[in-house]
Amino acid sequence: MPAFLKNIGAVELIIIALILVLLFGGKKFKELARGLGESKHEAKKLKEEIIGKGKKDSEEDAS
């Protein structure tokens, strides 16, 4: 994680969110947040697939 992100608190996140709403509007902000959530979910699913595949491969090598 970059060093500048370690010191961001709740107040800073709220300010950033308000600026984004002002720049993009409420509807676009919702779409952006939904897209980020879906991307996070896909990344987590892919990570679990890769880890599961790695465990399966190691079990096959052990036998």
C-alpha cells in the first residue's frame, strides 16, 4: 500500500467522496462505486481460484 494511503482517515475519505459527487454527479458516482465493488468481487474470486488451483496442484504432487 502506498505510504500516502496509510494516513487517510474517515474525514479525508468523506471529503474525497464529496468532491467526487460534485465532479461526477450522484448518478455517475453510484455507477462508479458499483463498478469498483464488482471489480473487487471479481479480483477476490480470481484470487481464491488461483489459491485453490495451487493447493490442488500441490496435493497432486504429494501423491
